[in-house]
Amino acid sequence: MKISHLKIKFLKALEGEYPPEEAGSFFNLLAEAYLKKTRLEIALEPNAPVNDKKLSLFDAAVERLMNHEPIQYIIGETEFFGLKFRVNENVLIPRPETEELVQWILEDVRRNDASAKLKILDIGTGSGCIAVSLAKLLPQATVSAMDISAKALEVAKENATLNAAEVNFIEADILQQEKLEEKYDIIVSNPPYVREIEKKEMQRNVLEHEPATALYVKDLDPLIFYNKITKLATGTLNPGGCLYFEINQYLAEDTRELVEGFGFTTTLKKDIFGNHRMLKGIWK
Ligand code: GLN
């Protein structure tokens, strides 16, 4: 089949299920992954043949898309901070907001002393996107990353290897920790923070396919992770050390109060969408 025909067939199959622009961008991503062709190449070579093996890959992708599986899981890969990350249903797909959190840390570190031998801990690392990009971009730092899920850690380890980044991985449930074993200069976390009542705002691809343990908290105790992590941080951060959180936009003030209550000096930061999405706490 010609590539131009494949594209028409693909878009037709997803009609009604996705807006045409979104279906078009899925096609481009899949063509890049399966055929190693860019959008431009497809436009310039509409008659290029696609063999049966490749066609069946597109058929399988259509089936998964009809089931609203995220395109990143179908391709098995995504980009975060300009780096490639493997992803599957055991890890949350890295979000652009989280890139902003990494950017904030990098700016602070570079402004202070880029050559400092910092010790960094990422709690709830998932795909490893925060830990791996920090380890890659701050080669003088020692980065550790914790997660409750052994399956997520498998993906995170693969991502560290893929990006030639050195990260020390720890399998543990943060809520069960009495204290942290080591001292750190930076603790960063993008913990679960979506309340059950917020599920109605969410899309099927997230609700039905991304790991619930990475996303949701109880309506009555939505800051459970922030409380636990901040408490542990008080006993383990070096003086002047920092806590960086991705936060629930609707709970920004509550989260700030909680962190201040432990004795941190805090700053809130908005994401590209204008929502309060990040919080920094400086330890005295
Ligand atoms: N920002 C993510 C979402 O909207 C949630 C991430 C998290 O719970 N830590 O799906």
C-alpha cells in the first residue's frame, strides 16, 4: 500500500473518536517510529510503498488508539527535557509541567554553584524522568531515586542506561519510611496529587490507562505525600537545602501552608498554563 493511502485509511478509522488534527499528529508520530519517516518525507514521497509487516503495526496501533491508549505507550517512548524516555503502562507519561520543575532546579543550582557536589533525591520517580535528566545535566551531582513500584523502577533503570545517566535506585514506600538513610541537598517529588473529585476533568487516556498509584489521592487527605515528604526532609536536608514539589493547582495555598508549617521558606511558581504547579521550600 502507498503511504498516502495508508494515511487516508488511518485517519478514516479514527474519525469520530479523535479530532482530525490529533489523529494526524498520531499518524506522524507512528510514521516516524515505524517507518523512520518525517512529516516532510511523507509529503514529498506520497507513493512510497509500505510493506505488510509495517501495515499490521499501524493496524495494531489503530486498535489501541480506539481503546484510548496513550500514543506514548503505543510507541513505547516519549521525550522529556530533550531526552528520550521509554514508557509503558507502569509509569506516568512525563508531562511538560514536570520539565518546568526540572528547569527550576537547574536554574537555581547553576545560579548558586554549578560545580557543587550536590546530593539529590527524587521521590516517586516513575519513569525516572526527573532523576535521569538531573543526573544527565548536573554530572557532578549524586542522584538517587525512590519508587514504591518495582515495575516502574525497571523502566526508570532502563531510562538511566538509555541516557547514560548514573542514578541510584531505591525500591521503597515513602509513606512507610521513618527517616531517610542519607543527607541530601535537594529533595524533589512529583507525587500523586489528583483527588477523586477531579477525575471528572480528566481524559480517558489518563483515567483508563495511566497507573492509578502514580496519580490519585483520597479527597480527605490529598496532601498525604507532601506532609510525609516534608516531614522527612526536615530531618535530612543539609542547611540551605531545598525541597521542590510539583503540586495540585487547586491546593497551592494549602500545600504552601503545610510546607511553611514545618519551618521552610516557600515560593510558588506557575506553569506554562498559568496554574500554580510548583513549590520550592528552602530549609533554614
Ligand atoms: N499532572 C498530572 C495529570 O494531570 C498528575 C501528576 C501527579 O499526580 N503527580 O495527570
